[in-house]
Amino acid sequence: MNKKRVGREAKSAVAFTFASVFSRGLAVVSMPIFTRIMSTAEIGIVSLYNSWFSMISVVATLALSAGGYSLAMKEFADERDKYESSVLSLTSLMALLLAGIYFAAPDFWSSFTGLPPHLMGLMLVGFLVSPAWDFWTLRQRYEYKYRLASLLTVVEAVAATVLSVVVVLKLSSMGSDSIAEGRLFGNYSVVYGFCAVAWLVTMARGRTFFNARYWSYSLSLSLPLIGYSIASQVLGVSDRVLIANMVGQSEAGIYGTLYSASTISTFVWTAINSSFVPYLYQHIEEEGHQGIRRTSLQLLMGFGAVSVVISWFGPEIIRVLATEEYMTALDIMPPIAAGVFLTSVSNMYSNVLVYHHRTKYIMFSAVAAAVVNIVLNLALIPVFGYKVAAWVTLVGYVALVLPQYLWAQRAAAEEGRKTPVYNDRLIFVVSLVVICLIMLGLVFYQLATIRYLACALLVIVGIVAAAKIYRGGKNVEKAGRGTC
């Protein structure tokens, strides 16, 4: 492995991570505007739209970007344009099929989702064009072409945020009762516009509508991941849907806002994992690769520190992002943050399962976790109130991680590996410590001085850890030159 390639990989990882954090960060920065202008019920409508889109888009995209796409980039290295346009045609057909199902009984589906027809129409447009953007950015990541992709990600985020804020402010000044719809149309008209351009560019470059080899390869990997992705979305967003139906839109709005604040760290991990996967897949076949073990552990510790800080600063985050009425649900932040942290551990092992084409095991674990989540929410929300959904979320993520770990170990052994891909014992220790620290937020919320001192100490530790990760990157480069 030469220095030029290592430098390009590092620059790509930094650029994509920055672009992702910046774009998602804008959503957080703009949240105080929306929570102070929009009612909790209107916030609930926005949360409901996003929840349904997340769940249904898994079917619309056939989970083709859920893990197997990076393997396809390796499998069809000389045919990437054709492959990309072919699978985009597949997702487009699926989106049109969903549109046909909706328009066959629009009143039923609008009543079922709780969304008016014009928002359902907006959602259908998103199902058609959004896969193109996902495919394009995934390819840019795989090929380490970070300049244009990161720039467009930032531009899209700024334009979408600015327009949605302008629309909300305008509608509010007019006394409109369609502020939630205006916010959604303002935001997604920009997002889907970028996606539409990516759709046209992809089809023009590839010019391949149908290719049996591409479709067969992709579907063999993605079909089990559809079940996984649906179950994961159910695990992540079903609580808000259930709260809206069982308790009310206002409670769903409060819970959704607190949930979003608790999951701020997810976009950090998404960026980290997207940059880590290409490196993992390029070296996973090397027995006992120390670079993978060291880097995975360092990334997990770094993300754990971010999760802890966000949990501990819960009161300050909510006061900035929302109003005092949201503070009544502050105690749901730590269990949600702990559950979200476990997604990083889950991704570590699901990456291994995807590489070994054991995607059905990913599906099994996610379905089991989703069932646990729904059953417990249905049973406990009527008894303990909507806040219990946060603790159910944590239980659900535990139920997701454990079987994935066991199946990843089994898959690696079946492929003839003699040593685990990761340092599993240390991953368990780090996970346990991080979860315990996150839960301390429940105590620290009442002890502001101690909490601030603890956060300061954690930041210092984080800086030291970051320096070690940087030095570890140089060690990875040396290890790579010794093994490549």
C-alpha cells in the first residue's frame, strides 16, 4: 500500500465525515427555529412523515444501498456505470409499483399513515429519485472521489435548510395552518431536486435499463437486507408512530424531538462507518490484520465519547433546540443515546456478515429486535406512558447486537478464519463502559457542576484519544505496507 493511496483514503474519510456532520448539523442548528414557531402537533406531523418515509423507502430501494453496493463496486469494477444505471432502473420500477398501489386506494393509505394526500405524493417522488443520490455518493466514497460529492452534500444541506426556514417563517407570519406541510415541501423540494439530477446523470452515463447479471447479483445480497432494513426502521421509528396513534400527536412531537436530540451522534457514526467499510473490505481477508482491530476499536471509543457528551449535555441541548415544555421528557435521552450507541457495535458485525454474504442472519436479528420493540411498546406504553418507549428502544438494540455478534463469529469461522476480525473482548468492555457512562446522565442532570467537570474531563480524554487515532493511522499505513 503506497503513501499516495493512504493519503487519498484519509482525505476522503475526513471530507465525507465533515460533509455528513455539517449537513446533519444544520438540521440540529435549525431545530430551535422550528420548535419555537411550530406547535408540538406540527412537529409530530414532520416526525410522522420522516418515520414513514424511512420505513417505506427500504422497500422502494430494495435495500440495494444497505451493504451490498460496496461489494458490487468491487465485483463489477470495470462496469460500474452500467451497473449503477441498471440497479437504479430496478428501484425506479419499484417506486412506480408503490405509486400504483397508493393511487389504487389513496384514501385508505392516507388514513392508514395519518398523512394527507399531498404529503403522500411528495413521498412517492422521493421514492423514485432518492436512490440515485445514494448510489452516486456511495460510489464516490468507494472510489475516494471526495471533492465534488462533499461539496454538493454541503450545498444541498444549506439550500434545503434555508428554504425550509424561509417557508416556515413566511407561513407563520400569515397565520397559516399548513406550516408542517410547508416545512416538508420546502426541505424536500431541494433534496429531491438534487436527487433528480443524479437520476438523470446516472441513467445517461450507464444507459443500461436491464441486466440480468447485475439484478441477480444485487438482489441475492439485498433481498435479505430488505427484511433487515425494514426491521431496523421499525426498531428506530415505530415508537413514534405508536405514540402518535396510542397517545397523541403532541406527545409524538415531544418524543420525536427528544429522540432526534438523543441521536445527534448517529450522523457522526454514519460518516465514520461509510469511510471505514472500504478499508475493512480491502483488508478483511488478511488474517489477524492489526490495522482493522486497532482502527475499529478507536473509532468505537471515539463515537462512545461523543454519545456520552451528548447525553450529559441533554438539558443544555434541549434548552437550545426546544422550549421548556420539552424538558418534561428529558429523562428519555440517556436510554435512547445508549441504544443508538449500540448501532455502532451492530454495524461492526453486520459489515462482516455482508462481506461473507450472510445477509439473512442480519435480517433475522433485526426482525427479532423489531418484534421485541413493538410487543414491549404495545404492552408498556398504555401502562407506563410514552416515555417507556425510550427504555424499550435500548432493550431492542441489545436484542439486535447479540445475535449479530454470534453469527459474525460463525460466518468468519466457516470461511476458515482462525482469529476474529475484531478484538471482541475489548469491544464488549468499551460498550459496557460507554452505556454506564451514558446512564450517569440521569444522575448528573441534577448535579450541574459535577456534570460540567466530568464533561471537561471527557473532552480532554477525547482529545488525547484523537491524537492516538491519528498516530494509529500512521501505524495502519505501516501495517498496510507490510501486508499488501
